[in-house]
Amino acid sequence: MFKRKSESRIILFLQEKIPRKTQSISCRSLPSHRNKLKAQPQHGAVQPMKINRNLHTNYKNMITLAEDDWNTSQHSKLSDLNVEVTDTNHLKDQYGRYFHHFCTTSYLGLDYSPALLEGAVREIRNAKTLRIANSKNRCKLNALDHYESALSDPFNCHALATLSCSAASSGILPLLAAGVLTGNQAPTMVFDKHAHYSMNHIKAACADETEVITTPHNDMNQLEALCKKHKRIAYIADGFL
Ligand SMILES: Cc1ncc(COP(=O)(O)O)c(C=O)c1O
């Protein structure tokens, strides 16, 4: 018998031991596996599966909390802006307002780089397509490989270009949670409460691989306590609030 922390692993264990009809039962609803095994009717109906929902995400709650603010922001013309670029980070919106765009997710500031723009336009013209319509793992434009190599060198890493930051974290965080990047030893994933919201939905995927904890913003004391308690911690903090 082996027993691991995550519920899904325990369910796997039960699947090996009990008749097929009683397989889909949550372990959390009863004090122990043994009691549960005893409690199953021998030839009875399948027990309804108990599922714990909203452990890491709660979209209905999120909408309830956020909807008013989004509506206010839309009515105040602070969101849903469609803009033209008049100069680097200078924009004009559909209401004729000119403004300086300070809110940026362009950490490397490459969006307005003349050399990069020129190269991108040239390569798209050469290729006569925006991309190869396939998974990039299988087949991608040669220019993209050059771009990734050129980005890798200065950072002394293997840089991967993704369509957005969110796509990158969706791909990487579950792998990190599974321990694939740490010698197959899954770290406990500790998310700062204010880490970028686009990572929130990934917590559920990570939680199927390892323990996921959300700590108050910048709470180094709690992080320190967790580091003392757990063998391996991956701390996810993104943002500067
Ligand atoms: C971790 C992270 N994910 C996502 C985003 C949002 O960017 P994108 O629209 O490229 O996903 C940001 C931007 O600040 C970010 O820091």
C-alpha cells in the first residue's frame, strides 16, 4: 500500500483494491480508507461522488465581487478603450482623448523597437503568413527560432516566445508543480495573493499535482514559516503592489 498526500492519488489506490462499482468515491468524506472500504455496500448501488469544488477558483464569486467595479470603469471610460498610437506610448482613444500610456506589461520595452518592428514586418512579408498554423512544438517559422535564440543569449537561458504572459505561465506552472523542473520532487507552490490574476486559474491545475497555498501579499514571515515546514517551496510572486 502506498499513500500520498493528494486526494487523487489516494483514489487511485482505492481503485486497485475495491470492486469497480464503488470506485468513484472521495476519500475526504470518511475518516479513513479502511472505514470507507468497510462502509461500501457489497452489491448495492454506486454511491454518489462527493466533490470539493472552488478550492482554488470561484468564478461566480469573482464576478460578484468585481462586476460593479468593471461597470464603473466602463461607464467612466477607463476600460474598453480602442486606441490609435500617436507616438511611443502616446495614444488616442475612440472618444478623441490623447493620453500617455504608463500602464505597461512590456517588461523588456521591445514593442516600439524600430529594429524589431522592421524585422517582424520583413519576416512576415517573406513568409507570407503570420505563423505556421500548427503547434509550435511541431513546426514553426524559422524566424521564430532565430528570435528565441537571440533572446536566449543575453539572458543565458533557453528563452521561449509565447503569444502572451498568461500562455507562458499556463504552460510552465503546472510543470513546476509536478516537480518536472525540480528532479521530479514536487515543490509546495506558494502564491502571493497579489501575484498576477491571470495565474489564479492555474492554481487548480497545480493543486492536482502538489499542495498549493496562497499567502497574504508580501508576507515574508509566513513564507519563512512555510520554508521551515516544507522541504521544497516554489514561491510565485509577480507584481509590484
Ligand atoms: C504573470 C503575468 N501574466 C499575465 C500578464 C498579462 O499579460 P498577457 O496579456 O500577456 O497575458 C502579466 C502582465 O503584467 C503578467 O505579469
